[in-house]
Amino acid sequence: MRAKRSRNQQTSSSSEKADETISFLTQSDIFRHLDVDALVELERTITVITCPPGRIIYRPGERGNALFILQSGSVQLYHLSTDGRKLIIATLAAGDCFGETLLLGQNTHNDFAEATVASSICAINKQDIEPLLLQQSGITLALLKKMSQRLALLEAQLINTTFKSMPARLAALLLQLAQHKEQEILVVEGLSHEELAERLGVYRETVSMALRDLREAGAIELGRKHITINKPLLLRDVAES
């Protein structure tokens, strides 16, 4: 009797997880074009991976055979230099995909993918996603849009690195990260000098110096993992200089 109850509970739990995944897919920019039957069929091919903070999903040089869709949590894509510096190329949120270069003929990953908080990730094997790309143009176009957006951000990052000063690059990053706290005031919270440096691919000391320059100019105020942008227009002028 207990064994039967246990099997029923497991079946109910599996059904709830399947329904949760299908609900996520219906809201995804990539798969929302599919009808219910196609979503149910797709869900059967998906493996949901639960990742604790700090879990490395893949590393440079590892062979790739799956497309990943972040269901919940946060994932960073980054590179590491030979001296240990980190360059974050993307911070992903729910609904974002990664590992998609395998669909373009690339067999190995060229960056790190790491869960920064507890995350749930849908993995779809290449052999399962490729037929959908051929049959469903909506999925193909949505993936191309996601990839083009990331390429545009990388291009902007390269241009800033090549042509702009460190205060200008940092100002642009702060404006990108800022959230409205009060009218006319923007706030960046939860990031240390080290974490800001990782997003810019520089040393922490370089960011600390640039932050002091921006503070002395009156554009920002500094706190512990808390930066208040007092003069957004001034900071925007610095970012565009």
C-alpha cells in the first residue's frame, strides 16, 4: 500500500514538473510559437538541470551537444585570462538561451557558463532541436534574434574597450545596471568593485580609481556594494565622451 502511494506521489510530482516546464515554454520568446501538442512533445525531450550557485555548466574546449534555456535563476558567460582575470560577456536571466553556437557548426564551447544563484536549466539535445529549426521558422527567427542581440552587446563592448577611457566605460556600465530608486536618482546595488571589474575585464584597482574620479566629479556617491547616481545626465556625458 505504501509502495503504491509512493509511486502515485512520484507520478504526481513528475506531472507537475512537466506542466511547469510546458508553462515556461509557452512564455518563452523562442518556443511560444508552438501549439500545445508540439510543446508537450518538446517537453518530453527536455532534461531539467538544477544547479546550485557556482556550478559550472560547461568550460572552454568541452564538446557541446545541447541547447540550454534558463528557466529560473541567473547564469554568467565569461572568459578567463591566463592571469586569472574574468571578463563577463553576458549575464543571463530567465528565458535566455546559451550554448547555441553548436547549432552553427561549432562543436566545442569557447567560454565558461556558470550559475551565479540557484538555477533551473532546460537542456535540449542537438538532435531534438535541429528538426524543429527546420520545421518551425518562428523558433529559428527567435533564436537568431537572441543571438544578434548578444552579438550587438559584444560589439558595443569591444568598441568601448578600444576607443573609450576607463571612466567612460564604467559610466556606461553603471547607467546600464542602474535601477530607479527615487525620482531623478538611479542606484546600482549588490556589486563590489571586483564584480564591476569582471564586467569590464580589468583589475579591481582600475575600477576603484575610475569610481573615485566619478565621485570627485559629483556624478555618483559610493557605499558598500551601493552606488547612487546623483547626476545621471553628467554620468551620461562622461559615458559618451
